Amino acid sequence: MLKWGENMFEGDVEVQKEIRHFVENVIKPRASQVDKDEEVPDELMAEIKESGYLGATISKEYGGLGYTNNALYVLHEEAGKGCSSFRSLLTVHGMVSVAIERWGNEVQKNKYLPLLAKGDMIACFALSEPQAGSDISQIQTSAVAYDNYYVINGNKKWITFGQIADLFLVFALCDGKPSALLIDRDTEGFQISPIKGFLGARGSMIAELKFENCKVEKCQIIGMEGIGLSHIAMHSLDYGRFSVACSCVGLSQACLDASLEYTKERKCSGKELRKHQLIQKKITQMAVNTEAARLLCQKAAWLKDKKDPNSIMATWYAKYFSAKTAVMVASEAVQIHGANGCINSNPVERYYRDAKINEIIEGSNEIHEKLISVNSYMGN
């Protein structure tokens, strides 16, 4: 029997080379400008669409790449090295894609998945509200049923890529039952307002959404009324946590790589920084924690590909540890660079800001601590 760690990524080596080449040559050179402008420019978005990576989670049957979770791990780690905003796009677009493929009917799958796979449609995940962040059970957006349509009223906030998305997976209460609906951008009564000045991942084009008597046909509901949070949101959020966890490994590696290069060149007290014991200690902690986070993510990917239910908890572990590691490693990278690490012309300044975001999105550290603790007691 194949055990974890044995030939885990056989067949994904070429995939990694292709992704790394794309990130290094297309994404990374523009990451600073994306951060500065707080948007992904049209020409870069066109190249992202052309790459096919927006269809990474989608089956080949619908025109996607049909990546295994091992391959998805590789994609998101490499994305995390290059640009957190690019990773954010992969995350939310993928969250909607996996929801449609898992819970949508055949009409919805055939209508949307080919467009999402090609990037002809950009999708975003609309769950959070001004008064409902970590506690998603407190959503207030309503969907009142009539003959063959719903009327939607309410607000959504902090919606990643909401500024440019064409398709929105929106969670609302249908007669008090949490449900999920697919809403097109041009639906009457639907308003989108940009949110600027984010701490990190600034090119994620965050938006606030307002629904005022927004009429949506009943055929746009995914699954059925009442399973919006328990089934659809949980399925999508599991993918989202996995994506963020893997990208945190890439972000940590980028910080480590930058610090290794800097400490070879910079001198202090007559010798290279890398020869100072305090710097060596920092590098050791950065390297070991990054590798530990990587192994947690790889294990989660392996379990997911085996369809092992333990993959859900493994993903919680991976996201929690990887996010904390990214913040620690990014902080040390800035410390090692000193004043040079505090100016926006140096990537580690951006890495530091981006890292903090990951301790909040897709389940805050505190939510993870609560759930992991409860699960640990249940297993004892």
C-alpha cells in the first residue's frame, strides 16, 4: 500500500516547471505594480486567462485542466511566491468552480464551467457581510421566493475580485434557510462598490455588494434551499483554506530566498550577515518552519486525492500553521533586511503585509484554534 510521502508528486514535476516558469516570467515581474495600483491590469489578466490556470480545479470534461490536489498544491505554492493577489484570484475563482461542479445541476455546469475554465467569466465568492465575518451563521441577506424567482436584498463586504467578477456565488436566507445562488453581474438591482486601501494582497480588487430588490430566477439556486452553508459553503471554504495554506508556503519560501540572498551580500561589523550567529538562528527557524508547513500542505493534498475524510482536518492544520509561519518568516525577513526591508521597493515589505492577511481570511487563527481544539478532544 502506498504511504504518504512515497512518490507523492510523481507526474507533477513537469507541471511544477510550467507553473514556475509562468509565475517567474509573467506574474512576479508585475507583482509590485499590482500592489501599487491595487488592481490586476487588463493585459496581465489576459495572460492569466490564456495560461489555463483559472480552470485548474475544473474537470477536463468542461474544458478545465482537471488538476489533482497534488498539482493544485504546486500551483498555489508557486503562486504564493509570486503574487498574493494572483493567488487570491485562483482561490475565489476556484471556490465557485468547485461549488458548481460538486453541487450544480447539469444545466448550470454546462452553462458556467466552460466559461470559467477559459476565464471568459471571472467568479467570486460572496459570503461575508458587514456584521457576519467569522460567524457566517449570522448572514442577513435575504431571498424572498415568488413564482419562479427570488428577490434578493442585503449587503456583502470584503468580496475578493468583486470589482471585476462576472459571476457571484451569493449566500442568502430563503425563508430562513441558508442557500446559495448564482448571480450575474448585470442583474438589475445589483450594485458594486470598490474597497481601496487594503493592508495586503492589494491587487485583489475587493468590493462591497448591495442587493436592492434584485430579481434572480429560481433556476440559479445551487442544490436546494437550506444547504447553502452546511454543504456548499463548507465545500468551497475547504478548498479556499487549502489554497491559502499552500500559498503561505510559497510566501514563506520567497521571504527565505530573499533573506538568503541579502545575507550573502550585506556586511555588518566587517563580515557577511550570514556569518553572524543570530542571523543563522533566524534562517534556521525560517527554513524549518517553512518546510514543516510545506509537509502539512502536502499531506492534506495527498489525503484529498485519496478522498480521505481526514483531509478536512488536515487542511485546518495546514492553514493554521502555514499562515502563522508566513507571518513569522515575513517578520524575520524584514528584520534581517533592516531599513532596506521597510521600503516598498523591496519585495519583503510587501510580503510582510500580504502575510498578515492570511491569518484572517478563510478562517481566522482564533476560529482555527477553537475548531482544532474541539476536534482534538473528540479524538481523545
